[in-house]
Amino acid sequence: MLHVLLPLPLSLAAASPPPPHIVVVGGGWAGYTAAEALSADPACKVTLLEASPRAAGGLAGGWRTPGGRPVEAGIHGFWREYKNTFKVIDDIGLDADEVLGPFTPSALVSKNGPVAVAPVLATAEASTTAATTPDALLELLRRASMPGADPLKQIADLLPAPLDTALLAEFSERSPLSLLDRASGVGLLACWADFRQEDADSWARYDDVSAETLFKDYGGVTDPLYDELVAPLLHVLPMGPGYDISAAAALSCFHVFALQSRGAFDVRWCRGGITEKIFRPWQERLEARGNVVLRGGARVSGIAPAGAVDGAAAVDGAAATATGCGGLLVQVLGDETPLACDAIVLAVGATSAARLCESSPLLASLPATQRFGELRGVTCVAVRVYLQPAPRTTGLLGGSHASTLLPPAVAAAMRASPVTVCGPEIGGMAELSEAGFCVYDLQRMHDEHAAGDLAVLEVDFYRAERIADVDDDHAVARLALEAAAAALGVPAATLDPSLIVDVAVVRARRAVSHFALGSAALSPGLRLGEGVYACGDWVDRTGHASWSTEKAVVTGRQAAAAVGRSLGLRAVDAQVIPAAEDTPQLAVLRKISAALRAAAPTGTALPPPAPWAALLKAVSSQR
Ligand SMILES: Cc1cc2nc3c(=O)[nH]c(=O)nc-3n(C[C@H](O)[C@H](O)[C@H](O)COP(=O)(O)OP(=O)(O)OC[C@H]3O[C@@H](n4cnc5c(N)ncnc54)[C@H](O)[C@@H]3O)c2cc1C
């Protein structure tokens, strides 16, 4: 549990000027990273305030039910390019292989049934043989011509990501995707090469175009390819339908999660709850430093300038009598006295930041926050269902453990991977018309469940307002089993609700950043105003090419660096590992694209559509 805030030693306050005090608001990846980076400098004090009394970790956090069963606000994966996040895990002193399972493929399901199993690409062999230099290219051509060579694998090594994924993925026999459908994705290359993650103009150009328009009207992606591959990925990565996700977000997200390097789509999953496995030891490490206080159950209700201590101007109605350092006051709900500090780092998520602005005139007055009220959040519902055990099925692939107590038909449907990624409109269920979801066999992923005597199925729904509105947890669990059965193509009776032993449902309303059209224009930089900074996955979209957990970690470090600079702190540990460089193939495409853009008339928006896009659109509208 988080500790109660202790007052700073009086001697410090009396003798010399107090050390700079920084308040970090929010105890997720972003807040913990900022606190870690700042408190590396012993010359400052850091207080982290987290609203939840239950657990550290923010949206990635978890806790135990009164019956002792672990619960989380959704299962969280760690993609191959999460280099800064992996460094955090190392720095805590944890062995990544003990905390995380192996890189695991995911099975993809659309409304039409199974689509493909994405391969784990960046095996040691693949990464050494990828054609990144002319010599490597020649070597690959030589090998490809050798007797017994796997031609697909050899050709894939020649291609830039993600074309290699498209070739190596095991497409289901039931998938309606033809080779032509798969090939139509090539039409996206022009926009992909034109969009620059770290260029504000690029974001502005693609921010007001929908992902659906990008893929269909510009990319010339066929309807089957859109329905089978693009829609499911949009519904589980940026978590929304193509019409409600910006083209900029889609390009950035697909680039980071799938396209930027060979094997970028490979995912590791935590071997248990992230709070217990990562945040608890992290908390202990921070507390051992002596200059960090972590406080749970501390909801910040207002932020004000220190001048507000004089007389009537109080923070959120509380009489403010703080003394000591700082030009800012932070009011915690229920506390009599606000905390004085020199800088504040908001690490609270977009919709929470907007709420905080409403109760803090200081925040509301900053130019950077003027449009925070327009920021939107996606609602997620995480459903964990404990089921009576069936006879054990063994020899399953992917994940940390190879066996399960799920019904044999379910085990067989999930044989290739314990993770099934599902698009919208599955099973014709009304609640799923816009919701994507993932089905996880937790016995194959979590050590604790592997050793348990119950089957454990987790179904996490994204863009799930309709499901969140169902109050009865058992009704939600029934719906989850029905959705899982439909996605896995097993009879509903295979996952009959009578098998349910226990249920845990977590509703995260408007909690995940929604990268809707125009959202990049709303996203602030790291510095909101004098002494006030922000970090999180919704901040500084044009910065480091990363998403979700990795973006939270990166911006946490960057915000800490900015605070450190302004307060003259010299030992803040805020180094950021840069995002992957463009592959040689992408670098060539980018050069061509830059030359075309330079030659195009000023004000040209997007590159011209793929030549076949208009034809496909005409055919599609006639259907
Ligand atoms: C179901 C689901 C699945 C996901 N899957 C993945 C995945 O597989 N991989 C991945 O990388 N990411 C995933 N994400 C996204 C990931 O969880 C977020 O990107 C990440 O948690 C953002 O971290 P953060 O620290 O910026 O914000 P958060 O995790 O949102 O933390 C913000 C914290 O601020 C606290 N707070 C808010 N207001 C106040 C206040 N006034 N006072 C004090 N504290 C306050 C909140 O309680 C919260 O703990 C998923 C999210 C969900 C919901």
C-alpha cells in the first residue's frame, strides 16, 4: 500500500532554503517514471499523489478481490520497441525474463472469423539475416536459391516491415482475403512514407482526415483487407472505428506497433499483475531513496498559485496556510492544508487533466489548456471469469505456459496463441457493433493461474460504453463468454455461464486517450505553464515515436528533464532511448516522398491516392 505523506523535516525548513519540492500527480507509468527520474537527484524532494487508494500503476494497475483473486483494469502487453519501458524494468533491478513472458504471437479474428496468426518475427536468426545492407541482400539471395530454403521466409527477409509480416502471417483458410486484397495494402506506402512522426506539419495534415478515408480513399485498401486486418487492429490499438480515429493517429500507431522495424508487432505479456510484479518493487526502490513520498488515496482537487495563501484566496475552498518552498499549492481532497511546491507534473490522463482544469482557475487560465474540455476518452471494460476446470489440454503454443484447463474446444481454437485479438461486429451482438476486444487464456500467461486449479479467461472490451452501462457483473460475464465463443468459433454452450465460479469486472470509463479527428491539435506539449508540466500517452504527440505505456514512460522522463532544467537540478536521470531508426527500405521511401513533397505546390495536403483507389470506391459503392 502507498504510504501516508510525512511532513518534511523541520530542520530543513528552518535552516537553509528548502530543497526544491516537486509534486507529481498520478501514479501510473508516466507519474512513476517522472518521480523516478526527478528523485535521482538527491537535491530535490518529490511527492507523488495518486487518487486510487487501491493500487499503484494507473490504468495498468491491479489489486486483489476480498477473496484474494487478482484483478486488473485490462491485460497490458509490452511491444518489442518499448525500449524505455524495458529499461525501467531493468533499473528497478528486476529480471525482465522473470517478470515478462516470451514474445508471443497473436491470433486475429474479424467479424468473418479467424484471419491470421501474426508470427513472432524478430527471432535471433531473422534479425541477423534481414536485408539491411547490400551484402546482406546478396547473402539472402544466395541462401534463397539454395535447395531446401523456405522461399517465403527468404523473400520476407528482403522486404521492409510490415510486408514481411503480411507474407509470414499464417492466414486462415476461412479468411476471404485474396492475394490481391493483401497486395492492395501497398497503396498505403505513399502516405506512410509522407507522414513524419516528429513533424508537427505532418500531424496537422493528417489530423483532420479519418483513418477510414486514409485507408480506403488514399491507400486503395480493398474492403476485405479493411474489414479483415485494418478494422480489427484499429479497434484494439487506438481502440476505435476508422471514422472516429484520425489518420495521423492511425499512421503513427501502426508505424510504432507494427511497421517501424522487423518484429515490432511482437508482444511480451506480464507473468502476473503489473502492480505486484513491477510497481510494488518500483515503489520500494523509490521509497528507499529517502527523498520521495508516495501517497495513495490522495485525489488532487485543485492547484493554485502560492499567492492564494494570503487571506481568502484558498484552493478548492480549503483554508490554505502552507509555508515553505514553492510558488504553487496543491490541494488534496480531504486535506486541511495544501502542499506547497516549486513545480507540478500532471501525469493524470487527458480527461482527468480536463477535470482538474475545471476546478483550478490557475490551470484553466493557461493558454495550453484552453481546449482540454474537448479531449475525449475511450471506455474499456475488463472481465475476468474463473471457470470450472475441464480436463487439461497440453502442448499449446505461445505464452509462458503450454497447458490450460479451459474446455478442450476453446483450447483447440486458441492453440496457436493464448491471445486472440478481435475486431468489431463479431457474432452479430449489438453490444459489439463498435467494440473490439481481446480474449486471453490467463493460465498460459500468468504463473499464479498456471499453478491454479481453475480455468481463467479474460475478455477486455475497448470502446465499450454499452457494456460498461450493464450494472450486473454476472450479466457482463455472460456477455463476455458469448463474445469469446463467437470469436473463437465454438458453440456458445462450450462456454456456458453455468461453468462460472467467480467474476471480476473493471469498468474504466473514458479512461484511455481517444485519438479522434483533431486530437493532435488538442494535445499539449510537456510544459503547460510556469511550473506546471504534463506527461502521459496523450502529451507531445509530435515527439518521440511511441504509444501507450512507452509514450507514458518517455514523456515522464522528458517532463522530468524539463522540470530539472527550470529548477537547476543537475542529477535528474531523464535520458530517453530514441525510437527505432527507419529501416533502410523506409529511409529510401522517405527520401523519394520528401522530394515529391518539395516539388508539389505549397499547401498540398496528402499524397495523391493510390491509382486503383477511385475504382475500388466506385465498385464498393455500387455493391
Ligand atoms: C483495457 C486496457 C488495455 C490496455 N492495453 C495496453 C497494452 O496492451 N499496452 C500498452 O502499452 N498500453 C495499454 N493500455 C494503455 C495504457 O494503460 C496507458 O497508455 C498507460 O497506462 C498510460 O499511463 P499514464 O501513467 O499516462 O496514465 P494512467 O495509467 O491513466 O494513470 C493516471 C493516474 O492518475 C490518477 N489520477 C487521475 N486524476 C487524479 C487526481 N485528480 N489526483 C490524483 N491522481 C489522479 C489515476 O488514478 C491514475 O492512476 C491499455 C489500457 C486499457 C484501459
